[in-house]
Amino acid sequence: LPKQQHENDAVGIIGLDILSQFTVAFNPQTSTITFIDSEKFDPTSYKRWWNKVALSQTPQGFSRSGLPFGTAYAGSVTIPALIDTGASSTIMNWQATDNLKNIRRLRKRLREQWVINGANGEFRPRATVQLSGIIVGEHQWKTPYPIIVMEVDPLFLSQSAGRPLMIL
């Protein structure tokens, strides 16, 4: 969707308490989101272009959080993905990159550079990488997709520490 144009434009997160009442249609061609009352939703009307994404409040390895999760695939890697409708960037923690060789090498180079520069403070690397694509449900982003890779503080999910996680 387009970036915030004006200072007073609405920006934020829509919680699952509201989203659960609607079927949400994203149209990247027109940069719009349509909220359809779930009770009035007729899926046959959208059959030709509708991509269903299953959301869960409890991804594997996490306790019930009340937050909407899906499953993302980056290449052959499966990553629990927090669906954040207000996120301005896509973030992936370093644990989610364990099976992505090029990103593992990047982290190693960042650590070597940190040591060369004097290894001051705590090593908390951050990098922007390009993945060739991401899949969530039946939706695919095939163009090079920029993702910020960094340590994600597990404040909102106490069980997320040390586990792969992506925030979309």
C-alpha cells in the first residue's frame, strides 16, 4: 500500500478482535483493502482472484497469544509469521535465517567486522536483505523483497526468544 501521504492519515495496527469480524480483501493493483462483513460474505463472488490465507492465534511452538499468525515460506524455509497490518517494514529474526546460507554468511561477516572495530557493547547485528520471494497462504511476492533481519525483542511473545519469527 502507499506510504502515509499526510500527517493526519490513519496509520496503525488492526487487531484480531476487529479482523475476526471481517473477510479482508487486499488489492495490490489499486492499493486498497476492503473489509467485508463476514456474515454477508459470499466467496463465490471472489472465486477468480481470491487467495485465502489461514491465520492462527497459536503458531507451532508458541503459546496462545491472541495475535494473528500465518506461515511464510522463504525458499524451502518455513517461518511463523506475525501478520501486522500496520507494519511499515517486514522483519525477520536471525533464527529464521538458519537455513538461508547467504544470510548466515552475512551475519558472520557482520560479526567479524564488529570484532575488527573493537567489539564494543552487545553484538546486535541488523541488515537489509533481498529475498527472491515470500509465500503466505496462496499469495506470493515474487519480486526481490526487502526484509530487515535483526534481533526481535520477545516482549509481545515470551515464547519467541530463540525461535524463528517473521513480522509481515
